[in-house]
Amino acid sequence: MRIHILTLKDLDGDLCYRAYASTDANRSDEITLQDICWQLGYQPDHPGLSDVADTVRDFYGTLIRVVSRTSDTLTLSSCGDWVRVAVDASGYVSSSYPVLAEQGLPETEVAQGYSYTMIPFYPIQPNLVSDSVAVADSDSDSD
């Protein structure tokens, strides 16, 4: 399973995190990231992460970065509502350590200055609207 972790700076300047994964295992990374953006409030004409900071700022804060990790041990059901990720002393999610389920496997040993923390996990349904090339407006000719 591929997990995408967004690191955000909230309105108070504190770092916060959100983890997402597609419920469709065959979804590409690019399309899954578009699905995440849609979930955060994007429209089909702005589906990419290049503009995510402006949209995310309105709801959560400012996007700092996205870390994507693949895990052979995680499943949607094993993640529950939370996953565990390693963060460095600055508070940034490390891409060097595995993402762990809410319950189960013990934490992987981490280097000094790193620690595991729990962050919210959200399974994302595929957004079939963003898959279409163009969305027809059926009312436009009826006025």
C-alpha cells in the first residue's frame, strides 16, 4: 500500500500531519495525489499539488511537503484511524523509516533525534469526477 503524508504548518505555526492512501490499490501515485487534493477541496481544474498550499492554507494551514511511502505490511484495515511515523527533531516526517500501523508491529529503532508519533489516517475513495477529461454542464444549453 502507498501512503502519502502531508506535513502542514497550522495557523499557529505548529506542524501537523495527515496520512492518506487510496482504497484502490491500482491507482497511480499521481492520480491518488489528485484524489487527495479533491478530498481537501480542490476542483477538477486544479487537481495537482503545485497549487495545494493556497487551498490547504484555508482549512489546515500551509503545506510544507509530501512524503510518499510504500509499505508491504500495511493494509487499510490495519491502519485504523491512525498510523505511526518517524519525525526528526525539527518535527518533519522522515522518509527513511517505515510507516507503521496504529496497532501491531513495534516501533522500528530510530537514530538519536528521531521518534515515532501517531498521525491521523484517511482512506481516500477514487474520485471518478477528476478522472474525466471534461465534465459536461448539462444545464448550459437549457437556459
